[in-house]
Amino acid sequence: MNTLVVTGTDTGIGKTIFSAGLVQALEATYWKPVQSGLEEETDSQIVTRLSGRPALPEGYLLQLPASPHLSAEAEETEIDPDRLELPQVDGVLVAEGAGGLMVPLNRRALYLDLIARWGAPVILCARTQLGTINHTLLSLKALQDAGSDVVGVAFIGNPEPEVEETICQFGKAAHLGRLPYIEALRSAPGVGSDAGGPAAGGPGATRPEEGAEALATAFAENINLDLIREALSKGDPA
């Protein structure tokens, strides 16, 4: 089994849209272990709609849009990390985390603990906005200290070449490219603001297939899939 883990420096930065592009490009299967918040489309539904690829059932579906441990407690339950082992699939599996690395799953375990236990290569998504150097370098250090195999950093947003170079230099991480804001997703119905930038969800919605096509094109033109495939070619570390 070949697995890639997609995580981010924060919530709402675009890692679900990045995951959709990655799933589409690799003809992969998508899995969201924990979904917190069911008011709009789930991340699995967004990825399936934009990629045309299958998504596995979530390990936990929680109503409250909050940290996983708080969402679970609101339903008088607790997330058991032992129930979140990587599923077996044919081909590539893309597993997307919730929020950032230090988000608690329960009162004893962080998402970082689960990712480290999986032992699969990790792609870190980071926005290019002000503050990203600190957040991204801290996230890279946390992954590296936990022994995770970091494929590299995928940036999302407007170009900030000096900032991106600084992060990769100090973080000793590969630059996987930068996914720009995608106009066809900015006005697409049912897609959150992390998808296409600040104007997402606005008037003049495009047809769903236009958003999927625009994402595929942007991903192919801007993301270094060769580096990502090279990480997969090393095989499953487990």
C-alpha cells in the first residue's frame, strides 16, 4: 500500500482543495479520519466532487465544527486513535488530517501522534500570507522531531517567493510548488473560503465541472508531482 498524509499549518488554509487535486492527479483514494462539522459539505464530499475519485467512510463524523476532541466530547464520546489505522486500498491512499498538527484527538493524544504512528510520508500545506514563516517552521520541526518523513511543503495562495524560499531553507524541506487561488472555485457553491481565496462562495457560481477542470490544470502546472511520486516509489514504510 502507498500512502500520503496531507496536513496543514492551520485550519482553513486550502489543504482539502490541495488533497482533491492530489487525489485526482494520482488517481488515488481519499480518507478523512476525523470530520468535525457537518453544517456544509464534508471534506470527503468536496474531494469526491472535485476529483471524481472515491472516498472511504470517515472514522469519526462529528457535528460540532471544533477541535476533534471537543467535537467528540460534545457528543459524549471519545476518539480512539486505535480505530484510525490506515485503511488498505488498491493504489494510492491520501489521508487528510484535521486542522494543524497539534490539534488534540482526545485528552491524551494529538493528531501529530497519530501521523507519527502511521509512518507514512507527509505533505505539509502552508499559506503564503503573513505569519506563515513561523507557523510553517514550527510545524516542520514538530514533524521532524516526531520522526515523520516530510515530502515537502506545498504552498497555497499568492506568490511570495522570498518567504517560500526562507521556509524551505530554514526548514530543510523540499518546495513542492504553490497552488494559486483558483477563480473557478472562488465562486463555486458549497466550497469553503480556503478553496479559492477570500472571495469564495460569492456570486456568479461556475458549473461544478469547471471547478474540477480548473483545479486539475492548476495542480498539473504548479505542483511538483515528480517529487511526490518519488516519495511514493520508496514504498510503504510500515
